[in-house]
Amino acid sequence: MTYQPQFTAGPGNGAIDDHGFDAYRFVIAGLAVLLSCSFGLSFFALSPITPLIMDEYEINRSTASLLISLVFLAQAALAIPCSMLVGRIKLKKLIAVGWVLSSAPLLSFMAESFHFLLTLRVLYGVGVAIIFPALGPLLMQWFRPRELPLVNGIFIGGISLAVSFSTFIVVPMSDAIGWKPALSVFGGVSLLGSVCWVVLGRIHGSVAGSGRHFSIRNVWNVLGSRSTLLLAAADAGPYALYTAALAWLPSFYHEVHGMSLAKAGAMMGLLSLAGMFSLMLASLLSLRVRQRRPFLIIPGILVGFGGFGTFLLADSAAIYIAILVLGFASWFYLPTLTTIPMELPGTDPNRVSVILATIMAVGGIFTFLSPLTVGAITDLTGNYLPGLALFAILSWSLGISGFLLPETGNVKS
């Protein structure tokens, strides 16, 4: 049986009565999109300008990769503990704290040392680790089960759009104002978004922040369930490949194939842009196609082939097809993946929060390792291909997990 939200207003929780529910949920949807866009801007903005950062601080590839890897390590380490805060801390306050922390790149203009820049990236990762587990319970309060794949897709689409925009524009911005101020602009957008949340954010009902929360034993039961582990494995492989691609393909294209940094960054923007369109397609299809597993299996087959193509076909026009395939497959499954935890038998907001946190934690471990591994292998061998090929193979975990997961698409609206 799928959890059905209880829309009961309560004093002191920022709730509104049922009369205004249908209208105000569009405000919540807008804030969710603003949230996704604001922290999506800083996610991979460093990738196209990694050579500039390496020159600025006189560091090698392995060290530079920490700027992305440690974001994911912070998420991996803190996602599950942060999920246990749902029910203990009011949801509005929890999201506000995470949003402010994700604005840490605002201070990039002060980064006179590599370690300071690295600290800002870690704080950014902590903010995302707080936000993501809290988001599921928030959306379950405001949207009906049939609407959740669409809403999840719109949220993730905001991330894709922001990643695409930032990777397209960061090199021209860096040329115009410097790479440190460019990163600060992206962080400033996030801070403005957090102010909007504080002013406009509302909690509808008493699902979260009401004192109901999981015990350690409950958490372990969820962590050990077959569905939780399969969902985490489904995401970990393609997420690691996508991260490795965004982190190192610009440098690979620039160093090995002589592309300008601006063109290499634009290629990564195309990768994210393809993901945005695939998210839109997946979200719309989910309103008509009730089965969930095909949304994992089909991209799970394509993703590895797209990954291999992005570095094996770099000298041919087919590179654009490979980038589009990888971008499509890397995002198409996400609305369904984040919806399945909300449809599992016996689910509730606390379980959803822990499952989403587990997906983030396991994915965070693999995405911490992927750019670090590719950078280290490249430093040792002088060749990008072995590291990139490793994660292209691992990305097929999505298709395998899709075959093994139960079908949950019989949810009633």
C-alpha cells in the first residue's frame, strides 16, 4: 500500500488550510525548481575550467579531482545521518540550513589557496546531503502519487538545466571576470534562493517535523532491504560514469584532441542539455506508462555504449551522437528512480528519506572515486582511456538492477 499524505494543518508549522492547498503547491513546485537550479549551477561548473585551476594552484590531476570527489564524499558520509534528522527538525528549517550551506561557492572569490576552495566545495556537498533526503517527504506532502514522477522529473530537470547552463557559460565568464568571481556568481544565486525559501516555503500537514522519526533499528532494516540496495546500485554506476565524464572529458578533449576549453565545455553543456530533454520525455511518459522498470532497463542498456563512444569516437562526427546518448541515458531514469521509494509497499516519509539518502550515499562513494580514479590512472599511465572505460562498464549496473527490481507502477492517484 502506498503512503497517502495527510493534509492536516497544524499550529506553528507554517501549514495552510486545505482550501489553499491546490494553489500553493505550485509555489512549492517553483521553489523546488529554484532549489534544483541554484545548487545545480555549482555542481560541475569547475569541470571546464579545471586546467585553469590546476595552473593557478600548481596541482596535478589527482589533486584537482578532489574538488569534485570530496563533494560526493561529503554526501556519501552524511546523507544517511541527515535523513535521520527528518522528523527531529522541522522540515522548513532543515531545508533552509542545507540551502544556505550549498551557497558556500559564493566565497570562491576569496580562494587564495586550494585548501580554501576545497573547503567551500565540501560545505556545498554537506548542504546537498541535507537537502536531498528532506525533499522526498516535502514533495509527498504537497503532491499526489500520480503526480510524483512528473514533479521529480521537473526537479531533476532543473539540476540538468543548471549544469548545462553553467558548463556552457563558465569559460566565457572566466575570460570576462575571472574564474573565481564566476564561481561566486553561481553561489550567489543559491543564497538568493535560500532567502526565497525562508520567505515563501511552507509545510503542509504534520508528516515531518512532528516528532515522528526512525530509530536506528528501523534505519538498518531499510538499509538492508533488497529494494534499497538495488535502487542504490542502479544509480551508482551511471552516476559515477557521468561524473567522470564531466570531470575529465573536457581535459581529455583539450589535451589529446586539441579542442579549445570553450568548445570542450560546450560539449559538456550538450551532455547536460540532452539530459534535460530526456527528463522532460521521461516525466511526460510516466503519466501514460504506469510500469517503472522499462524506465530503468532501456537507459541502463544505452548508457555504457554512450560512455564508450564519448572517448572512442572523439575524432569523428559521431562523438555528438555518443554525447547525446550518454546524456539521455544518464538522466532518463531519475524521475522513476526517485519515485519508486514512494511507491514501495509499506512506505512512509521516513522510509523514503532513508532510501533516498542511501541512494545518495552509495552513489556518493562511487562518484567520489570516479574522478579521483580516472585522474590517478591518467597520472600513472598518461592515458585517460583505461579509467573512463572502467566506469563505462560499471554504468551497466542500471540495466541489471532494473531487471531485478520489483514493479511498483500500480500506484493509485
